[in-house]
Amino acid sequence: MKKAILVSLFSVPCMLAAQSVLYTDDFESYADGDMIAQSNGEHWSTWSADPGGSEDAPISSAFAQSGVNSLGIISTSATNGGPADLLLKLGNKTSGVYNLTFSLYIPTGNGGYFNLQHYEDVSIAQYAIELSLPANGTVMATTGATAQNIGTYPHDAWFNVSMDINLGTMTSSLTIADNAAYTWASNTSSNVATLNNQIGCIDFFAYGGGTDLGTMYIDDLTYTDNTSVGVTETVGTVLGAYPNPTRDAITVTLAAPLSISATVQLRDVTGSLVSAPLKVDGSKINADLRSVPAGVYFLRVSDGTVQAVHRLVKN
């Protein structure tokens, strides 16, 4: 279900960024119990290409970040995982810059798992990156032969996931909850030697690590083509951005408050993600730039179908 939350954001006259929301869903347009791949075959499928079968995932009203619905990825076997094995189609992209954001909820005593496939046809089975979220609260990332601990996640609370793929520079980054961004090369594979610089689909598999059940809920998902986002700003309305330039921090006041599912990121002039503290308080965003080098940066706000970028200067 497509959303339009922020009507306008920034007022500085500038170039318009060529961004395109390819798919966004808060799952409010479905009924509780609807199977997502069967209901929306344009964007979803299953590992065995059997929408409506045992691998399909149901809409659930058990938990929701916004509205009343989310998407449940629930296992019945702790040892083997499954049966839910759901695919989000990304379009077999071989060029461009893309962002995928969604929120997850994992109840205490359970875990979760998802991976990025290089191809929509998963019979080829080339894993670009695997993310395991076992019940102990750690986040394990696998892009090669060895899994790495890249942080922690909370139970019984919604947390954000943001994945950025730049197929031009072959650089990718992933942010989960409050952890620092994890980066890898977009042409890597965790299970084969052949390198393919392509993104095909996300596989949400109901798996908790082999000991615990996999129970994971997904809400407020947005997939965006950000190919031109690197060095441009969007047009709109901002009530204030002060001080800009700055030596330490900038507070941006928006015309409307952000929703709970909004994502805010800082990028440099190449479009690469920059790690810096960003605090959102309703309609205000505080960007702490003390730890970043002097230069030009872009604050990117993503909230439903609205994508906005604002230029910041650090002296």
C-alpha cells in the first residue's frame, strides 16, 4: 500500500533529484491472514515459486509498527526453519543506486534471518549477503566464508533495517538498529566463487539459527531507485536549518513531523553513507557533524513515498 506522509520538506532552490520509489508497502491494504505472494505476485514470490503454498507468508495483526498489520515470517521447526521462505523481487538490477528499508520485530526467545540473492531466479542460488539474527540478540553477517558479528538488535521492539547498493561503484552498506554501517562489495557471494554485480531479490526465511524458532515480522517497507541522489537536493519547504555551514552540529526543522518508520541518513558528495549521530525529534533533525571531515554532505529523509535531500556544509 503506497503512502504519502510528508507533503513538503525543503525550500532551498536547487536541482531536483531523480529518485523513484519502486515499491512501498505498510501491509494495510490486505486482510489479516492474506498470503502476500498470492495477493501481490508483482512484488513477491516464494523460493519454490509457489504463491499461496506453505512457503508463502501471511499478513498478521499480531504486531504492527504503523497501522494494524505487518508481514509474519514464522517457522514451525527450530532445527530446519521454515516453512515460510518468501522472496521480495528487486528486478535483477545490474546498474544504478538502490535503497531498501524496512522494520523488523522479533519476540523474545526467537530469531530471524534474511539474505540478498544476486538473481530473482533462486534456482541459481547466489547469496550476496546473509543476515542471521539469532535469539541471543546478535547480528551476524556473511559475505564470504565466515560470519561476522556486526552488532546487536532488540527483542520485543521495532528496529529499522536499511540496505544501500551502488552497482556503479560496487559498494554496499547495511545498517541494522543502532549499529554502525556494515559495508561489502556488491559483486561478492557467500557461497560461490563467481562474482556477479547484480541484485535479484531478498529472501526472508523463517529461521532462528538452528536452536530457536524463527519468528520475525516486517513492516513499512520501501524500495527506492536513488541513482541520482549522490549530489542533488530536492525541492520543497523547510522552516529552518541552523547553523549551515557549521563546525559541529546542524538542526533542520521540517514543515511536518516524521513518521515512526522514517529513515534519515547522511551521505557525502559521492552518495556514500557517512556514519554520524542523527537524532530525530518530531519535526526536527539534529545532525552531529563533529566526527566527520570538513566538506559538503547531504541529509536524506525517506518517509513512505516521499524522498528528500538537503545540503549541509561542515567547516
